[in-house]
Amino acid sequence: MQKIGVLTGGADCPGMNSVIRAIVRKGMQDGFVVSGIKNGWLGLIENDMRILDARITSGILDRGGTILGTSRMESPLEEHVLNTISENFKRSGLDAVIAIGGENTLKLGLDLFKEKGLPVIGVPKSIDNALSGTDYAFGFDTAVNIATECIDRLHTTAESHHRIIVIEVMGHYTGWIALEAGIAGGADIVLVPEYPIKIDDVCEALHSRHRRGKTFSLIVVSEGANIEGYSLIQKNRETERRKRLTNIGEILASLIEQNTGYETRVSVLGHIQRGGSPSAYDRMIGTQFGVKAVDLVKEQKFGQMVSLHDGKIRSVDISLAVKKRKTIDDDVYKISKIFTEA
Ligand code: F6P
């Protein structure tokens, strides 16, 4: 009987368990044994895995996080670490690995495929929706829904107190969450990494709203937003490795208060956007991605990643997905400008 290993790497993401469940159910149906590798690629370094079955994966479709645990690891890994992974892969009797993850997890999968001949299949996840080669990475829809609900809640309190509320959302180097939740939540200003802006322009937009009798404003700011002179991304680009982006909401709020005198509050949504139950869409896409990943193993299409393209589940080379970050859709950004200021 052939054995598939499955792992979840990088940031956890709503829908991971839906994918795991689908891989186990479809894998078993197709005659595979499915082994769950603990904590991403780390599980193959530490040889930490266990067989998964329908009972273990029952009732997890709607559960957030990942039953396998996760860890963050970045490419390139040292040669001896790649060797350990490859040796443990062989020793465990695995015939393929399905890596569910974002940029870093998939890059490592690609390294192992290319350099050590590991039969790797990728499944794209990212609340940031920043992976190329696919129209969608699961987790994003849930994050946008959570952020939108938070914006709705902050709307009423901003209005009652005649305040500016800055809502900092995740997204890392891209502005997908800010853009889509900003439009869905009716934000007055949306700030994203892809479009630099001057703080003076933000303040002028707030003044302009006040002159029109709008004494409150909601600003959705992506954690990587490019506010000229204050971009955290610019600073991070100077270092090679992935950095956490923190504090842009606080920086923006204090600049607004200093420059306009308007009372301003900040709400950092943070990991709330990643926690809890996946949306129906993410459960559905996750299930389809999991089933397709098993098909790709059967077809021996190693080095490929499951993808969504024009509404159909397909596959692409992992190299395509990790080559370039997928930035926000300019047409959607233009639409947002009809409803926002600055
Ligand atoms: O990539 C997902 C993400 O949630 C980003 O939006 C965010 O910048 C980062 O992970 C946060 O990472 P951590 O959970 O390590 O703080």
C-alpha cells in the first residue's frame, strides 16, 4: 500500500483541517495510507508523524487551526537539514508528501523536490491571498469575513463618538485583506502596501469629510501599508528574512491626531483574522484542494501545486506560485476609490 505524508506549514489558516480531512478521506478511498506529519517540515526533521484515519479526522471540517500543528521555516535550509528530511522521508516509507502551506512552506517543498528528488505536491493556503499561480489560496475568505464584521462593529462606535478609528489588518506585503474588507465594510480610507500615500493626503481627506459634516471616519490600514516615510516594508526589504510587521496602526493614529487634532483610536485585528471556524467557501475550496492533491499524487505530478483557475481546480508548477508575490487587483483597487477618499 502506498503512503502519503501530509503536513501543514507556516502560519495556521482557517480551512487547513478541511484539506487534511479531504486528503485522508479521498486517500483512503483510493487505497493510500495517509500519515500526518507534525508541525510542518519540522516533523520530517524530527521524524514526528502518525497515521491518520477517518475517525481521527472526523469532526474537523469546521475547526480552525490545524490538527497537525505547524511551524515557520524558510528557504534555504542548510544542506544537512535537507538531507535529514530526505532520509526521514525514505525511512518512514512515504511515497509522496502533500505540503499545505504558503510561500515559505512551498518554497521548501520546491527545494526538496528539485534538490533531493522528494515527490512533493503543494496546496496553497494564505489568509494574505498573496500566492501566484492560483486565483485563490484558502483562508483568505474567512479572514476577509472576520475583518468585515469587525469593521461593521467599529463603524457604530466611531460614529457615536465622532472619532477616527484606524483598523489595522493583516496581509503582510500585500493589501488584499485591507482592500476587500475595506470595500465590504464601507471604509472611508483604505491604505495598502501596493499604493504609497502621504500622511498629508490622509489628513486632508479627513478634514474634507469633516467639512461635509462627517465627523467620524474609518481607516482600514494594511499592516504593510506604504505611508511615505513610515513604511515598515521598506525597512524590512533591507533584510533578507521574513519579518513581522507591527505598529503601523499606532503610528498612523498618532500622526493623524498630531496633524488634525481629531480624536483617534486604533484597533489591531491581528490573529483574530486567522483564528476560528473557516467560512463555507474555505471549507468547500479546502475540500476540493485536498481531493485534487490526492489525484496529483496518483498522477505522479510531483513539483506541482493545486490551484484555482477560472473557477476550476487545476494544478501549476510550484515554482510559478512562489516566483512572485500576487499583489492586489488594480481594477478592484480602482473600484474602492469610488467609495473611499485619499
Ligand atoms: O501570512 C499570514 C500572516 O498572518 C500575515 O498576514 C502576518 O503578517 C503574519 O502571518 C503574522 O505572523 P505570526 O503569526 O508569526 O505573527
